[in-house]
Amino acid sequence: MLVAARANGTTAVATLALGTALFLFWHTFEPAYDTAFAAAGRGPVFYPRILLAIIIALAATIVLQSLFQAPRGQASRQPADMAPDNAGWRALPALLAAIALTAGYVMAFSAAGYLLSTIVYALLLPLVFGHRNPLAIGTFALSYALATWYLFEKVFLIILPKSPWFAAF
Amino acid sequence: MDAALLGLDLVLNWQVLLAVTLGTALGVAVGVLPGLGSVVGITMVLPFTLTMGQIPAIALLLGIYCGSVYGGSITAIVINTPGTPQAAATALDGYPMAARGEADLALGWATAASLAGGLFSVMVLMLAAPQLAAFSLNFTSIEYFALGVFALICIAQVSRGSLLKGLLSGAIGMFIATIGVDQVTGDMRFTFGNFQLSAGISLIPAIVGLFALSEMFVRVSERYAPAVRTDFRIGFKIPGWHAWRPRLLLLLKSCSIGSFIGALPGTGAATSAFISYAEAKRSSPNRERIGKGEPDGIVSAESANNAVTGSALVPTLALGIPGDPVTAVMLGTLVVQGITPGPRLFTDQLDIVYAIFLILIAANLVMFAVGALGAQAFTRILRVPQGLLMTGVVVIALLGAYGVRGNPLDLIIALAAGVVGFVMRKTGFPIAPMVIGMVLSPMIENALRQSLLLTRGDFWAFFDRPIALGLFVLTAFVLLWPLLSLARARLRGTAPPLQSRPGGEE
């Protein structure tokens, strides 16, 4: 199962790379790039075109290779291989929550300021890991966010984003 | 001599000594924790380096580098879980020794061998880097183009996963580096009207995402995996001279293997440790006992992996070409600090070069002291709940991503790179070639375009220059090596399966 999943994942990643590279290769022929003829005809998209051609060739080869190897991978399906896969599926909601939480943190970093966003993030992310000690999480979130904020803002004098509600942080 | 004294003067102040001590201690701590390696350790301290002076910042980074390579051996010995891939070979003999009650002695062997390997590699760096820098003054853009392509192909070849996946990862990294303003014509490339993208995709946020964030996502996705055992007590005991004397030749050989392999692009400490271990298993008088708790196994692996630390800096400092993601991050940080590695560093800023040599020596000595005094204390870090630990790592790494340019877009880049890194790790695409591709791409592009101007567009003229021709031949050999191996194996009737190497994180 793990081999098959990896083969499917490989196919998906290579297909995505192939599609994106094909689109970008087509994009390099847009009129916007025709304005520059510097460097003896080797303008801004000369080098990227070479890279995109290489990506297309490599991605297409990997897709074909993984498609032809997929039946062999599925043939090796064993009951013992199911355990890590099941564990992986069980953790999928937590994984999606971690990605969503980090995306929210990244957005809130500028909008709500470093200190407030970090306190909230440090309160919630340990829960995603299955940590269930509210006192430890609360102490950690407050002390870690405050300590890093003080260190960077006051000691290293690196200006961190501030919230729109408080002048100091 | 004046430059050496100036270098000593740069190092002998409390900020540098504090930075190298704290850096090494933090490096050991990061190395102890399975999953967090040298790259994550370095990205964690990036925000601190932004306001530090040049030399203290370098001291902090080099301390973490040396400390983290060594730190992995502690958990490898004590709980049979290498903290870093570099220490995987150490576990083969370290853990059996610990299992029969000799953990203190195994740690003593590992720490002393690491010190010997580290100091040996500094000597290699001191001797080889100036020579290579002087030699590279003869290089034109054609040689740099050939060298860049060779380095990238090597890294793609030796990365975990298949060669095709490594090459694709490297090519994607190279392409990502082309986003933004074209340095030659000033045109925007692939920004799709987004002004913020005109400055390009910054390396540090990409590395923070690819390594630190992806590690957090991987850990969340494996939260139902069995927990690592953390209840143990260990000591520290240095083996006597009588035990060392029969192993001096092995130590010298392992240091040489580690230093040689470390200077090659892409190979790194894990490869050198396993090659050195294999050599010890082949040639050691105690080879029958290797793998069952024999100190020869620990000495060969640990001296070789630490011998990489100095020699990996040879191409980084002399040519400005990093050999692995760790030296790539260091290269990026040096540039942020106003230091441009390359041949001119050895003519214009020789005092800084000497300061780097001295800092590496100091870092290795501190590493020994930290290992001897605090091995037990460092294993306590394993007791910190994973959720709290990873939150701390991610927050500080994202601060590093933000702090370089103060641009919120860099946080989005880090997040996107984190998701990409997670998917790549889960599907067996290596991350290292992508990072090295991002670092080398601007150099390769400039060299290619300059070379084509020099040769008036004649690509075949690249092969007229002997050094470049030699590098192209080497590149072709490295690329064709898997096919040659397969053909040879088929002739012998022992052909391996097509996807024989497992994928995974670096």
C-alpha cells in the first residue's frame, strides 16, 4: 500500500510539475517578453525556457515511469503495510488543521501583530499535536511569545509587526 | 601573518566566544532531537544573526553546524534513534555498547572521535581552501557554468530517491530562482503583475518552509507513531591511550575519507560516515566485532562525519558554491552579513577567512566540552512534549524568514514551501537539490549568458577549455553512472530493481 501510495503521489507531483511547466513554457512566448533583445538574442526568458524544457522532459519521464511501475507496486500490497497508511489517514485532519492554523498565523502575523498572533498560535498548535495539558500549554504560549517578542523588539531592536489595537505591541 | 593576527583579534572578544559557545550548545541540542538537523538549527538562529556583527554571527552558525553533527550521536548511542542522518552509522555500534552497559564509554569514543575529525577538517580547510581559491582565479564564466552544473548534478545524484526525482527537484529550484527581475535586461519574469514578486523568491523563507515547516507537518502526520523512550541515565568516560593507540590509523583514515567526501558537492556527513564505516568493516583488525558494539565502528563513523564540517566549507568559501543545504544557508547568511564567498574573499578579506578557521577550531573544542559535561542534560530535551517543541521551532524559524527583509510575503513563501516540502518528502522527492538549485541558479545563468557572449553564441566553444571540458566529462559520467551500474549488474545477472533507493527527508 505504501509503495502504491508513493507511486500515486509521485505521479501526482510529476503531473502537477508537468502541467505547470507546460503553462509557464507557453507563457514565455507572451509579447511582454519580446521587448528585450539584449545579450545577443538571449533575453530574459532564454535561460528559464531551457529549465522549463528540462522540467517538462523529466516530469514526463517520471509520470510514464510511475504509471508503468504502478501495477508492480500494487502487487506488493501486504497487510503489514496497511498500518502506517491507516495511521497516516487518521492524522489527516490534524495535518490539515496544522496547515490551516499556520496559514492563519502567517496572515495574522501582519494584521494582528506578532505578539497576539503568536500567543494564539502557540496555544492552538500543541493541541493539534494531541497535547492536552492546558496549564503547560498556556504557560508556554504566554512565556514563549513574550520572551521572543521582548528579545527581538527590545534587545535586538528588530521591529516586529504591531496590532492595530495596542501601541506597544 | 598579519591577516592571521587580525583574524585572531577578530575572534578574541566576548561576543564571539559567547556566540560560539551558545551556538555549539544549541547545535548539540538540535542534533539530539530526532528530525531536527543542522539546517533547522541554523534557520532557527537566523533572526538573531541579523543584528549581530559579522564575526559573532559566523561563530553562532559554525557552532550550530559542528554541534548538530555531533549531537545526533548521543541519541544514536543511547536510544538507537539517530538525532541526525549523519549519526545513523554510529547507532550500529553505539547502541549495542549502551545495551551492554557501556553508554558512557561509547559517548566518550564518539565525542573524542568527533573532536579529532573536526580538527582534522579544519586543517584540510586551512590548506585546501586558499589553494582552490588561487586556482579558481583562472576560471572564466565558462568554468563557473560547468562547475555549477556539475555540483547540481552531483547533488541530484546522491540525494535520496531516484536520480530523476533529484534532477527534477534541482531543475524546479533553479527555475524558482529566475522569478523576479532579470539581472541582465531588467525585465520582470513570471511575476504575473505582482509587484512584491519582483524581488524574487528569497532563499531563507524557502529553506525555512522546506525544512522547518515541512518537519512540523511530517510530525503531525505521524502523531500516532510510537513515542521515543526518554527515561534513561548516562555518563561520560574517555577511553584511555592504550585503547586509542591501535585505532590511530583507523582514525586517520576515517578523517581523510570524511574530509575528501565532504569537499565533494552533495555528498555530506551521512554519506561519509557510512563509507568510512564500510571501510572500517572491510579493513579493521576488529572487523568481526563491528556491528556488535565495537568502538572501531563508532570511531570510523563519528570522525568521518565531523571531518565533513570543515571540508564542506572549502568549495563554499573558495568558490562560493555550497555543497549541501547547510552550507547553502550559511552562504546566504554570509551574503546578508556583507561577506561574499569566492576567490576574492581570500584576497580582500583574508582576516575574516582566518577568523573562520579559528572559530571552527574553537567550536570543535567547545563541542568536546559540551559533550563531556552535558550529554545527560541534553538527553532531557527529549522529554519536552513534541507539540511545544515544534511550536517553538516553527515560530522562531518563521521569525527568521520574516526578519531578513521584513516582508510579510516571505511568510507566505515559507508556508507554501512548507507544504511543498511535506509533499516532496512524503512522495520521495529529495529537497536538497531544490535548495542547491535555488542557490546555484543565478550563478549558472549569469555564467551561461556571459559565456555565450564570450563565444559569440557558440556553445561548442565551451568544450575548448580544458578545465570546463573535464567538468563536463565528469558531469556526463555522474549522469550516466546509474545506467552503467545497471548495465554492469545485468551482465553479471544481479540487476537491482529500478527504484532501489528509498525516498525521504535529507
